[in-house]
Amino acid sequence: MASALSEKLSRIVKEMRGQARITEANVADMMREVRLALLEADVALPVVRDFVARVKEKALGQEVVGSLTPGQVLVSVVNRELAATMGQGVADINLAAQPPAVILMAGLQGAGKTTTTAKLAKHLIEKRKKKVLTVSGDVYRPAAIEQLKTVTKQAGAEWFPSTPDQKPVDIAHAALDYARKRHFDVLLVDTAGRLAIDEALMLEIKQLHATLNPVETLFVVDAMQGQDAINTAKAFKEALPLTGIILTKMDGDSRGGAALSVRAITGAPIKFAGVSEKIDGLEVFDAERHAGRILGMGDIVALVEQVTAGVDMAQAQRLAAKVKSGEGFDLDDFLDQIRQMKKMGGLSSFMDKLPSAMAAKASEADLSRAEKDIKRKEGIICSMTPLERRKPDVIKATRKRRIAAGAGVHVQEVNRLLKEFEQMQGMMKKMKGGGLMKMMKRMGG
Ligand code: GDP
């Protein structure tokens, strides 16, 4: 995903190449860009200020060890802080209440409340095995009541009728009563939204809250809303004790900066993300992944690789040309690749470039094992004759034994390497140059 921030950081990371520590001087430039980029992603100014100050504090004085660059260290601090601000871990819907557990849905008209109510009903039925009732308190728009009826049916939940001549609080009482008598586990209450915040609306939803005493009060907000999300979030936070946020329309092309603002302003965890108009388009919110989206982390990872690795583009081009011309990818090329990997500063530094969730999966032990593995592979290929490297087909049992002895490994390891090489060769053939160049460009700029 291309993003303005990654482009800007790219430039600064390049400028920072070779510096040994994050200092006031070099962090200032980067933070200025981070700040601009967050604003471009529609994060609210006070949230940006606060965020930038925090990152700066965490980053300052950080030692830049091994083959890492200050830029790289800073990128990972920014990413980690972004994820932390948006809330780590998964916070599923709280249903710890005397049944029925009431969930109140709040938000502006068009935010996706009704759709999300049905999505949530489906989630609770399927994932939590709950018996779910929905009701609409939107007495201003008969169409909204009908809409809830339709989507509730799609979700496989039951819908409690309401009419425009009723008062929302009366509807709430009746639905609650019905839910108790029929032993529903959950009552989802959709509410009226206006196009903008108004006093009457806020008063009404406050009254509903007092009547229903919900275990969850969820603020539904459109991720595409950008800067406006802040004022909406403020108004709803002042009116209601929000327990969670659902960000809708995350399938849109916004950078999703609203997530950071809304989370910071309400203090409530972002529980789910709406990712399509369809009834099953609801996902548990993943802060790490979303940080990546705001930052354009994929690009940053590639760019950081480029900075530390100094991938040899001439060599990559030779390789691409070779594959394209139909010449085979041979063990010499495979060795080059292994060496590129080593040049990048080994696997442990490589892992530092990945989003932390991914990196966390690989333990220290895994990494040192993987690094030893690279060294062994290099040793094996170096024990081969030039002919063997160019034409691996000639490597039969006797040659394998000689190579293994030369590299000080078991024959099985030689076999494993040859197999891996074959897989890589197959992949290269499929790529036919064009795809390969693209990949190399990503790696090497
Ligand atoms: P409400 O006024 O807050 O109840 O909003 P609705 O539930 O009626 O949704 C408004 C519009 O947004 C509808 O056209 C929905 O289909 C659409 N919508 C809701 N959630 C999502 C989402 O996660 N992704 C997309 N693409 N559209 C959504």
C-alpha cells in the first residue's frame, strides 16, 4: 500500500544512514514528517501532538545496534506506539450481565449502526452461541426500523417490532421485558442517528442508556469520516460511558487515521472493524495490522530492507535477465541470494523490520537456528565444483557424499538444500523475469 508517510520516511531514513544513535537532531526531522503524515491520514491534531511527543521520548537515546539504522529503529518505535495507542489485544464483546445482556449502539446516521447491529447479532450467534434479539429505537425513520428487520432476519436473530408513534424509552422497556420472558441472552438496541450531533438526540440516547443499563455501549463510527470523527467521538463520549468502538467501512480506501483519534479521544477499545456491506463483513479489530495500514508498513519494511541491505541491483538485474532469457537459475544464483540475505544483517535484524506481531512469533532460538542454517547452506554450496553449481543435475550419491564431507554436514542436509533450490528454481521459472524484477525492485529500490 503506497502511502505518503512511507515515502517521506524513506527519504529521511536514507539521509540518516550511517548514524549510530537516535538524537535530538536526527529525530526532529523524522518526527516532523511523521506528524505531517498522520495529519494527512486524518488523525486529529491534538492526538498527533501527543503521539509524536510519546514516540520521541521513547526513541531518544535508543542505541542503534548492529546493522540497524536510526531510521529503522524509529520506524519500529512509531509502529509499536501506533499499535499501542489503538489498543493492544483483542477485546471481544462483554456479555457478563444478568441476561439479557444489553448492547446499545450509538453513532451518527449513516455510520453503519443498523448494518453493524445485524453483523454483531450474527457474530454473537455464531461465535458465542447466543440467542439474540434486536430492536430499533429509531422512531424518526420508519425505513430504519424496516431495515433492521431485514438485516436481523439475514443474521438469523429475532427482531422485536417497534413503530414510529412509540417513545424510544417505551420501546426499550417492552423489548427488555420480552427478552427476559423469552430467555434471550443478548438484546441489541439500534438507535436513531442524526446527520450531525444535536442536543435532543443526545438527551434521548442518555435516557435510553439509563433505562437499559447496557453492559456494552458501542460507538459506531465511519472510518472514512476523517477529521469529523473527532467531534462526533467527543460528543458521544460526553453523553455516554462508551465501552467500545466499532469502526465501519474499513474496506474503503481511507488510511484509517480516525481509528487513532477516536481511540485516543474516547479511551474506549476498538472492538471490531466493518469490512464490507455484507452481513458477515465484521472482523475483530487488529491494532497491529491497522498501525501498518496507517503507516503503510509494507512499504516501510521494504524500504528499511533497502537501507540496511544495500541489495546489489546490478546483480538482481543480471539475474532477472538470465531468467528471462530462459537460462536456468542455478546454484550460483542461489548462493548469491543466500549472501544477499547475510548482507542484510542476518535474520535477526531482518525480523526487526517486520511488524512486531510477526516478529514476536519467532523466538531468539528460532533466529539463531535460522542463521546457522544459512551459514551451513553457504558451506554446502561452496563445497561444490563450478560444474555442480551450474548443473545441479549431475549431483548424484557419490558427489553428495563428497560435498557433505567438505561442508561438514550430513548427506540429508545436502538433499534438503537441493530440494529447496529446486523449489526456488520452479518459482523463478514461473516469474519469468517480469515478476522477479518487481520483487527485486521492492527489495532493492
Ligand atoms: P446507520 O444509519 O448508522 O444505521 O447506517 P446503515 O447501517 O444504514 O449504513 C449506512 C450505509 O453504510 C449502508 O449503505 C451500509 O451498507 C453501509 N455500510 C455499513 N457498514 C459498512 C462497512 O463496513 N463497509 C461498507 N463498505 N459499507 C458499510
